[in-house]
Amino acid sequence: MADMILYKGAVYQVDEAQSWAEAIAIKDGLIIFVGSNQAVMAYNSEQTVVIELGGKMVLPGLHDSHMHPLEAGSEVGGTCLLTPDTPPEEFHDTFIECAPNQIGTNWVLGGGYSIYTLFESQELPVDILDAAIPNKPAAMLEETSHSLWVNSLALELAGIDKNTPDPPGGIIDHDPDTGELTGILFENAGNMVLDIAFARTDEMDFYNYDGLLYSLELLAKNGITSIADARVYWERGHIVAWDRAEEEGTLTVRATLDLWAYPHYDDDTQIQQLIAMYRRDPDSLLKITQVKMYSDGLIENGTAALLEPYNDGYGIVGDTGMNYFEQDRIARYVTELELEGFDFHIHTIGDRAVHESLNAIEIAKNTNGDRDRRHRLTHLELIDSADRPRFAELGVIADFQLGEFTAPSHVQDYVPILGDRAYDMVPIRAIHETGAIVTISSDWDVNALPPFENIQRSLQRDDKSLPDLATAIRAYTINAAYLMRQENETGSIEVGKFADIIVIDQNIFDVPTEQISQTKVLLTMLDGDIVYQAEEGISGNNVAPFFHSTPITTAKVGEVYTYAVGAYDMNMHDVLTITAITKSDWLTLAANGDTALFTDTIGYSCTLVGIPTLTDVGTHPVKLQVMDTDGLTDTQAFEIVISTETATATLTPTPTATLEATATLEATATLTPTATTILEATATPEPFWIYLPVIIK
């Protein structure tokens, strides 16, 4: 018997056949049945929790394969909340107010400004920050998280002066006229400073865990049951927070942790450190099976790696961007670590980064031979046409984020930076059409979290849209499950898989595309346990009974008509009353006149029975009703068509031609075809002395 039953739903299974079902039965965290409302009854018992879905849509739990839940939720990220449109000189009062409120570290942290407005200032950024926060190290993360604004004390603690060379994967910005530090650190130069600010302490661990709990609640509310934390800074203690969540039973997702590959670390040492952290316990919700590497930076900062230079006046003028890891280093990491079971998650924004990363994976393939690789490139804002078929050829997964910046209305924002290349950004449709596996993820909290916003956006990008909703759903479910190597356990609603299931308030196949983003999650289940339930949504309270039997709709004159009426109620405590609202007089609803009362059984049944006569030939409407204790009902209406047929009678033995006085003439009539009916014997002409009784067979 099942622990839980969901029924009367629109269950979109996301299997190969794109099947739909009505009901699901769950036991010990696994799906044990998917099918009809009628068939699911076999799995019910008095201990089963039953949820009537009322026609609501059911999907597999959503997979977000690229997000930053710990960083998004942790208050250690800073209390100085800045805005991208505000001139930096106007941040002075904000800095004064937020500086005393920092928690978890003695640094003053925050972010949200725009690199463009910062560079438009007449003052050096470092001087603006020094004037407001002179006595504590301060670091403000730019809105895209790809550059850092720091004060002089932060530079001093990091050992950075105007003569310090750029670190691997980073740029230390200088004033072009004086050579002095501007206080802006691009890419890994900023990450190295934040490693100091976020150095692990007990207090830091506490706030990281607290922030993770906050994020886990949001994930459940959004129907997300599997995620990849796309940048796990293991030197900052991120794994500690995740481990605590599993130990204390607070995980609401299956989590794959992507270990950050530090660009400035010695490769020999770091490869061994990564191997030591690998984990894949089939009984754990937590896996450490992926490595996150950055190939390049960001288009807006001029740090994305391009095959052709940026337009003059943007980024690093005339340049083609930069690399965190160059092709040969990526190839070494992939070649060595895929043999240890790791899959790679490579940040690739520019087309050169994509090209070089595909080259690196091809080098690993040529070195290690064919194997079950699940490497993926993420972001993919620019992809050269020559490289597009290589995703399918190399088995590389294409992971796209479809934030607001990908909307057609924002194309013009990139034309000054990229020229005509801006018109072919984020080519998700083109990659899908090559046969490559495509996933959609959020990159929260860089972009918005709600999955249905991203699903909608994937269908609203003109000629770069995915072909249909079914494809978009697969990108957020079974394809991402494949990416995480769990497609045999979750990602679709099939028997034997984990009961990672969500219920939503509308069938997204039935609404206009522009309304998909309005979808609300009503219920989220992980391993068969409810981890989120909307207050206004479905519940396991009393549900209506229903008829599950199929009516018998034909009868014959003189034959017994029998229909075993079956009704069912998922609430085992309910008492059901079955009533014939409409029926003909020749019918009887057993066992109590026209009302049959049955209690405390799994199936409720009675019998509609009768023998029609010649006068009943024709059509007879029937309407039955089943009602539970609280007055919830279901009805079943049908018609019974009564017919008759001609039978041939044969007398046995054949009557004799002579008969003695006072003798009895006996014969048996045999009908062809055989029937239960009433026969009348007649003699023509009939002598007055013959008595012919009615013969009943």
C-alpha cells in the first residue's frame, strides 16, 4: 500500500512518450504507480495520505543546474545595498550608515553598483570609498559580480600596490594618466581580495548556514528539488554549511556542489585537493562531483574572451578579452579529473572562451578515449557558427541562462559593445537544433530565480526561442537531471524514480505563453516528503468520492441484468451512500431498496439488478449518485438499451398422433438460441378437453 496518493490531476510525466496521467502513488520516497484515478485505488489503505488535486497540473521537481544559493542567502555578503543608476558620489551617506552593521567579518561589504556609473565619476573610486570608510577594509561587489570596488585599506591587506602584476584571471585597474590604483579589481583580482574578507570563522559558518536555510525555503517555494551550487568556495567553508544542512535534515533539494578551481593556485596541488573532496554517496542528497572553472569574464566589462576584438571604446579597447584559465590548463584539469569521476562546469561567455573550452574537452576525449562525459559549458552568450555542431559531436551539454538581458528588447544594449554580434547572442534554438542536450538555469542571484519566468522567456526570443513548451520543460527537468547524473532517479515522473514532484496552479500547456510566468507552485515534494505547501493550495483534507465502475448499457428481455456498481473514496473514514436518482421500475439497487450504505471498506459497491420484459424494450436512463459524510458527491449517468430476439422452439419427444383416454401428453421445449424466458403453449385448433399450462424453463 502507498504512503501517499495524488489523484485527479493532470500529470505531465516528461518521459520519452510525453505521457499524461491522472494519479500517482508513492511509497518509501519512490513512485510506485503512475496512471488512472481508477487504478490507483489498489494502493490505498487507511494509513495512506491522500491528496485530491482538483485537476491541477503535476510536474517533476524542477532542476536548476546553475545558481548560487549560499551566496544569495548569506547576510555576510554585505549590508551596503547600492543601486546601479546612482552616481557613486551619492553613496557616501549609505556607506556611513551601513558600515557599523556588517556581520560575520570585520570588513565592510556590499554591492549592486554599475561599473559604468563608477567610471563616469570625476573622482577615483578608491578615493570615494576612502572618504566614507577610512578605518576598515571595504569591498563592494559590482552588480554582475565580475568586478570589485575596494578602499585603500583593503588593497593594503591584500598586498596590492600600483606595481603588483595582474594575477591569473584578473586585472588590477590603474588610472591611465597617473598609473595610480583606481580601487577597481576585475575578475579573479577581486575574488582574491574577497577570499581574505570571507576567511572562514565560526561566526562566518553560522551566517553562511543561516543564509543557506533562507535560500532552501525559496527553492522549495519555487518548485526546485535539485540544484547545482555553481561556485563552491571550499576555502571559505561553503562545504561546511551544506554538510550541516544534510546532517540536520534541513536539505529540501538534491544538491550537486561545483568545486571552485582557483586560477592562481598551483595546478598540481589543486588537482589533488579537488580529488580529495570528491563525493558520490547514492544515499546522500549531497554530491561533490563537479568542478567549476571560468574560461573568461563578462562582455559588459570587456573581459569575456572574443574571437574578434570589442568595438572601440568598450572594455579593454581593441582587445579580445581575457582568460581565467587558458585552453591548455583547462585541458589538463579535464583530462585528469574526469578519470576521477568529475564533470566540468565551465563559464564561457565569449565565443573564444567557447571555442577554447570545446578544444580542451576534445583534447581530453582524444587522450582518455570514449567515456560517459557530462561536461557542460554555461552562459554561452556568443557562440561561433563553426563551433555550434561541436556540442553534440563532443557530447557537451549547453547550459543557458535567460535573464532579462536576453529579451529581444535588450539587444540594442550590446550593439555598441559587439556590433552585429549582438543580434546573435544566446543562440539556444540553434544549439538545440544541432541535437545537443540543452538545459536552462537561473544563475540566481545574478538573475531572477523563478523557473517559470525563464521557461516563458525561452519561448519569447523570436527566432532564438526554443521550439515548444515541452522542450523548455525538458530543459528544466530531465535534461538537467542528466547533467547531474541522476536521470535514472529523478527528472521525470516514472515508476521507480524518487518522488520529487511539484503541483502548480495552472496547466501551462493551456495558457498563453505570456501567462506561464504567473504560475504558482502549490506543493513541492522531495523523496515523497512535502517540503512546501501553499496556504491557499491543495491539502489532504476531505475529498469527494467517485464512481470507478463502468456501467453495463445493454439488456435483453427475460434475462437478468446485473451491474456491479463501484464507488471509491480516498478518505477511508468516510461513509458513502449510493442512491439511484433516476431508474426504471424493473431495476432495483441492492442492498437496501434504492439506497446502499457501506462503511469502512476500500471499495464501495452495490448491485443494480432487474429482469426486463417485452414492455420494457427500448432505452432506459439511469443516474446514480454517491455521497460521503460531508455531502461531497459524484454522479454517474448512462442509458440501458433493452432488446429482444426470436427463438426457435423444438419439442422433445415429438407428440404422438394417438392418445388414450385420460393419458397425459408431455414434451419439453428447447430454445435456439438458449434464453431465460417465458413460453406460452397453444394448440390450433384447441380441443375443449386439452389443458395447456404455462411452461417455465
